Amino acid sequence: MKLPGGNYSAPMRTPLLHLLCASLLFLGACSRPASTGYQGYLEGDFIYVAAPLAGQLEKLAVTKGTRVAVGAPLFTLEHASELAAQRQAADQLLAAQARLADAQKGSRPSELATLTARLDQARAAAELSQLDLTRQKNLYDTHVVSEADYDRARLTHEKNTPALDELTTQLTTAGLGARPDALAAAAAEVSAATAAKEKTDWAVAQKSQSAPRAALVYDTLYREGEFVATGNPVVSLPPAENIKVRFFVPEADFAALKAGAAVRIAITGRPAPIDARISYLSPSPEYTPPILYNRENRAKLVFMVEAIFNDAAGAADLHPGQPVDVALAK
């Protein structure tokens, strides 16, 4: 019923309002953009660089946020004690090597010369006694000398002959060096000293750590002067090849995804998406993705998916925590 002035009555206005509201809702639903991808963020598998020995942080060679090349020095712990132990082990090794060399050489040259001179004297005495024995025997056979004179010459020669053999044996033994057991003990001492030296070298080397890979220095966990316990990391590094994408997929889309499937990663500030492939699909659902990366703060059943970049070099300038948009490659 139309009232004066062109107004409709209340019963007539209600259906019109319902129709208007339904039309607006329909138009709004039609104009809402369809989802073209998934939201996520960059994550990194960190390398935590630590020393296997404790000590005061003497020098921190890097700062957070910088990039380092493979082999670049990261930090050094105080190592005065290790250096002293290294010098001690080196001296002990030299001493053991000298004892082994001495045992292998035998007697000194002057001692060998003395034995040689005594051997020459014994040889001369033996030859002289042999000549005298020959003469005395001839004289004894012709009854010129007595049996006592012959016996004296014979016994003198018999005494000189063993003395010659004894000195010959002594000279040979003096040139051989120490006995086999003594040589084995000296060699074992050298081996033990070598192992001790290698251990101290390792301890000194471990007090200084370098970058195992080219990476971003994500964080430094100690300051110079602080004491670092055994095995505590001092620097954390996410190498470019360890940067990955973590995103969240609704249940309805999850079943269609497969490991190895190609995806494209769009990052704010990058002129073009980066190619990647799915490397992991979570076997258990999450009911809410991280609020920071969810455009619509509402509870919904989603699954976590991870992807790695096809070219690690393309991820060299990326930082863990950056938000990304993920789209399936067509």
C-alpha cells in the first residue's frame, strides 16, 4: 500500500529490504577473487657452529646479517693452555725420536775404534803365538826343547785364539745398536709421542672455527669476553641450499599435491617468481597456520607443505622468515 508522499508501508518495505540484501550478498560473492595460491614463509635448516672445547670467546670475526664464504673465520676461543700443551708434546716427540735414533746407531765411533784397536792387538798376539807354537813343536819333535816349553807355547796360543773371537763378537754387537726389545720400546715411545702431538694440534685447531659453507650469518649467540661451554654454538648459519619454503594447504587441496611437484614462489621485492619443488608433505594436520602469515584469522584445517628451490644460488639473498605466496606451476 502506497502512503501519501510516495512512501510504502512497513509490510511492503520488508520484502524489498530482504531482496536488496540478498542481491548485495550475491554480488559480493561473485566479485570475491578466487584463491590463486597459498600463503607461507621462508624457513632455514641452520648450521650451528660450535667448538668441542670450552673457553672464553677471544675473537668474534663476523657480525649478524653479513654473508661469509666457505672457510671464512668465524670465531676463536682462548687457547693459551692448548698452545703450551702443543709445545710440550712437540718437545717430547723430538726427545723420543732422538732416543730411537740413538738406539738404532749402536756404540759411538770412538767406542767402535777402541774395540777395533783391541781386536787388531788380539789378532797380532794370536798370529805371534801361532808362529811360536809352530817353532816350539819343531824343536820339541827334534828333542831340542823340553816338553814344558812346548806346553807353554801351546797354551799361550790357545788363550789368544778365544780372545780374538771374543773381541770380534764384541765389535759386531757394538755395531748392531740396542736389542730388538729395546728398539721396539723406543719405537712405541715415538708412536705415543706422535699421537700426543696430534691430539694437541687438534685441540689448538678446534679453538678456531671457520664457515663450513657459504651462508648468511643469521645470529651470533655470544659476545667477546664471554665464556663458551663445551659444544655450545656461537654462530648460526643458514646456507642457501638449506633455505626452504613452508606453506599451508587446505584439506581439500592437499590430496592433489605430490612430492616433487613444481611450484612457483612469489616474494615481495622480487621481479619474478622463483621455481621450486615440493619436498615434504606433513602427515598430520594443523588447525591454524601461524597467525602472522594467515591473511584471514580464522580456524581451518590445513596441512603443512615444504618446498625447496631448484637453484640454491637463487635463494642466496633470501632470509628465513620472509612471507611468500606459493602457486602450483602449470
